[in-house]
Amino acid sequence: MRFHPRLCLVPALLAAAVVAMCPVIAGAHYERPTASPHGTGHVPPYRVSGPHLVVCKADDSDFAERIAAFPTAVQHVNRQLYAECLHGGYRDLQSAVDHVSSAGTTILVLPGVYLEEPSLALEADACYHLNAPRIKFGYQLLSYEQQKTCPHQQNLVGIFGVKDLQIEGTGAAPSDVIFDAQFQKLNVIRGDRTDGLYLRNFTTERSTFNGVYVIETDGFVIDRVVGRWNTEYGFLSFAADHGVFTGCEAYGNGDSGIYPGGTSDINRGRHFDVIRYAIEVTGCRSHDNTLGYSGTGGDSVWVHNNEFDHNMGGASMDSLFPNHPGLPQNHALFEHNLIHSNNSNYYAQVWDGTCALPYQLRGIEKGVVCPTVPVPVGSGILVIGGDYDIFRENWVYDNWRVGFVQLGVPGLVRGDNTWPAQEETSNFNRYIGNHMGSDSRGENLPNGLDFFWDGQGLGSCWQDAHPSGTEPIAVPACPSRGQQRLIADPNKLVLFIDCTGYKLAAKIRPAGCDWFDTPPRPGVFAASPTILIIAPGVQFIAVLVVFAMLVRRRGRPGLLAISASCAAVFGSILLLLASTEQFWHLAAPGIGILGIGWLGAVSLVPTRRLAVLTLMLGLVALFEAVDSGIVLLPVPVGPVWPRVLLEVAWIAWIGAVLVKATRTHSSGDNGRQPELPPCELEDPQPNLEALSLSTTYLGTTPSSTVDCRAPAWLGPSRPMTIGHPRQR
């Protein structure tokens, strides 16, 4: 993610951010109103006995070919089951599901490709006239009852209300049993209120949304299942508890490979005293997707011993989207994961029109991925509005943009208008003991930047080890002392605001956003200007012009004037460089040097009030440099906010004063100074000797009038009275 340092922006960006984030919702997961389970269930065990049904394709030659390379024992089992299936089994999984008569049944599916042809047939006419809201993506949000009545409006295989069902492929690998939706259904397999569902050893592919979708379920396992080539998610659980993803693989999906979202919010209010985790993800590999892992409202999720690699982004958890249970997201534990090399870039297939083709013509099976949400290429883990999340002992390396990102999300973004909701995210997250920039063998593979924080939140802390740096340079070290920032640094929001204007269907690429470009490999110089260069560019021009005018009006500038001007210009140049790729670390020294320039300009400005404002601006800029580059100051609002306000006021005010003075100067005859007003004398015929003496001390030539105005920076001039020597 291109995250850049301090820019000259107005605080109104905070409100603009809330509005501008809304386009992200276009990529959200829509569903009927849901409620999390009561949590009284349990993780179902894997069964090897009990009642079972068998599914196969009645094609002897095809079956023989498919099992020919299996180990002998696996061949033997499959031959026995095939004989059983020919005499009393089913040809499609949905048919077997419909004939389950008791809890605890296992459906054994023999090797083959299952297109589930009966599920593609027309349903009853009433199913095409359901009273349900239709979203802009074209499908309806059906209730549970509507889904059960018309199971194939959206699902290739629909499982509704069946308890303790186990579905298992009998091949030697998940690829031996394939359920293929051919891009004709939203979901390949939907498990709806199916407590105790166990899915094992098969592949789901080519849906227009999810490979496997589990919703409102207490207790499920997805074991050694592959989810590939789906336009959104490989695996999605929603409003679920007691769930386990284990040994799974996901690739070629347009959103994320694994998505446990809206999970049971069982640890809210318990701080770090976690009673248990609602969902466990372990031993999975998710690669070559837009995101390896994601979860809006992914609460109480334990993610460990997985590999998220070669995606555009490794993992994301967020509180962005409304109508998800469990917001804001909280209590995720990521440990012992490999999060690396997430530098794949699929946006070119959006810009060249490939992703606008019908699904069947895109080449998704050949590696085409059409990103449904804007994700910055080269990112490790994105925490966008999470609380009490812990990231420890992960290997995070070779992510060319950034390793970890933490951003706050105001409640307005997710439709919560209450005041506390505006400050309830990005609190008490911990980043400890992670191996940054090296793999498990110790090979050095740096990230572009190790940690990025937008500056908002309470009590979060970061480990000391970050060889590729942090932005800002100064972040609270663990254990944190509870420093709180009520408002994020406005500069951090600029690129996020811009980039969320991405739209897949319309092929909209926001101007000035580099999320869609592959970042350079760490150590390779490649400047990449973005929208962030505009503000420091304007700032540089304004500083250059204002200080030039200040020096010019001095006539013969002294050492102080020249030094102040050089410092201001040099500081502005550093800030300009800091807005481009690989120079973010120049932000703190840049604002510090600029602050020194402002302090030196106190004696140069034309009025006393401007001198006071200039002094305040210089001091606040120095505080900002300390805050971002040395140590986080214990203040609820970062110094960047008052600095931005003061700088805007200073440039506008001094610019107006200098321009007015220039116009006044140019209005004189033939470019000469306008005639100065005479001093007001008490005596119409003063003592000429005294007048001569007075004008000598004033540095003027003897005259009947004297310019006796006070220096401009002392404020408005007042008439000076010159009297007789005896009166003085």
C-alpha cells in the first residue's frame, strides 16, 4: 500500500474520508439479516462409521481411469463403494442430500466431476417471483425459507437444516472429486443452519460468488477442501460459531480465498481475557487470489500455521461494511503463519477488458483473477478497524509495499452514527515477536515497509524489531502505556480516499493512486508520484514565493533572513520527496527543518500578529517532527492537526498582506514610493533647530515633514508628535 507522510491538508478530509470510503462497500458481502448462533454447539468430529449414502457417476471406463493411479488400498475401497453405488446410490450430491433421513449421516462421493445437472433445471414458477430485495449485483437476498423452498435459485447444492451431515470425497486427493458450478450459480455448496456440517476431501469451483458458503451454523469443519476459480470467495462462513478450516487450499478467487466473517462475538468486553475462539483456521494455504484471507467482523478467530502467499494482499480484517454482525472486528489471533510474496498484480486484466467478458471467456481457469475490491498490491496484513487483535511470531517477508497496516474506521462508515462508535476501532492491537523481512530459514527477504499506522487509537503497540522501518517512525513500543489519539493523521487518509474509487465493472482506476501498480522490489529505486504529491507541491511553491517576497521587501537581507528562507525551502523539498516512493522517512526531518525556517521568519513578517502566528507555526511543526520521528507525544490529537490549520491560515494571511503591499508599492508614480504622510506637529511653526536635530536622529534629511511611522510589524502606525526642545 502506498502510505505517505505529512502533507498540507485541511481537517475537512476527515469528513471527506467517511464519504469517500463508501465506494468500498461495492465489494462487500451482502446477505439477509442474520444472527449468530447461541454458541451451545461444538466442533463436529470426523466420523469413520455410521449410516452413509454413496454418490457416483455410472461410467465404468471413466471411473477406472480416475482411480488407476491411486494407492492400492484407496483403489480397493473405491471399487467396493462403486459397486454399492451402482445398485443403490445417487448420481448427484443434491439428490443424496435430499434423501438424508437422520442426523449423523455421511455422504461418500466417488471420484468424478459433478455438474449437478438437475440443479440447473428450471424450478417452480413461483421461485422466479420471490418477494425479496434485489441488490445492484443482480441477485436477491432470499430468506432462509425462500432458500429452502427454491434451493437452486442461487446454489448448485443446497443443504438446509440438516444436522451432523458429513460429505467426503473418496479420492486420493481433493482434486479427484470436483463440484463445478460452471459460473451458473452464486454458490457451489451452501450449508444453511446446518449445525455439525463436516466437508472433506473435494474441490469446489467456478461459482459466481462462493465455492463453499456456511451461514448461521454452530459447528462445522472444512477439511482438505479446495476452493478455486470463484468470482468472489473460495470459502465463506458467516454468522457462525465452533468452526474449523483445516488443511484447505484456495486460489484463483476474485476476493479472498478464506473468509470467516460476522463470527460469534464471544469475547467483546473481555479485553485480553479470551475464553475461546469461535473460528479456527489452520494448516491452510491461500494463494493467487486478490486476498489470501479476509473477514469483516471476523471476531474471535484463531489463525495459525497457515501460508498466505502470492496474492495481491496476504490478509485483511475490517469493520468497514454495514449489516455485518459483530462489528467492530475484535480478538483475532494470528500466529506462526507465513505471510509472504504478496506481490501478484491482476489489475491489468481489468484495464484491458478481460474482466468485462462473460465468466466463461475470461480464462479464470488459466490464472485470470478479477479483483472485486481495491487491494494495494504488495501488502502483508491489513487491519482496517480492529480491536484487541494479536499478531505474534509470524514470518512476514517479501511484501514489496508493506508488512502490516493498521487504520481506524469511524462508525459512520458502517452506518453507526453514535458518538462512541467514531472512536471504537484500532484499539489495543499488539504486534509482537514477528519475524519481519526474513523467512523461516533466516533468508533476508525485506518488506517495502514493515509497519504502517494512521495514528488513531488507544493502547496499540508495536515490536522493536522492524528492519524496514515504521511509518510514522515513532510508534508506541510494547508494552504500551495506553497512549490515545482520538483522530487519525489526516495525511494518511488521502490515498485511501482516492483509491477506494476503484470499480471493477466500470473499469474505473482512480487517478493518482498507485495501489494498482506493482511496487518496486525493496532496494530498487523507482519514484512513484501519486495524488499525495499535490499538497506538498503546492506547499513548496507557496513557501518559495512567500519567503522570496519577505526577503525582497527587506532590501538587503541579513544572515537570519537568508538562513530562514533556505531552511523553509529545504524543508519543503524534503516533504515533497517524502510524498514519493521510498522517501517516506524524510517526512519528520522535513517538517522539522521547515519549522526552523518558520521560527526564523518571525522577524521578517510585516505585522506583530503575523509574527505571533509564525512563531506558533514553527513551534508546532517542531513538535510534529518530534511526534512522528522521535517519540509519540502524550496528546489526544497529533500536532499535525494544529500545524495544518496554522499553515493554511499563515499562507493565506501573509500572502494577502504581501500582495496588498506590492500593489500599494506599484501604484506610485513611475514606480516611485508613494508620498509618505507628514508627522503631525503640535506647533505649526516648530523650532527648526529642534526639527533638524530630530530628523538627524531619525535618519532623514531635514524637511518640513517627517515620516514618523512605527515599524510595520509593531502594528498600525500612529502619528508622532515633535515639539520644541523645551517641550521634550
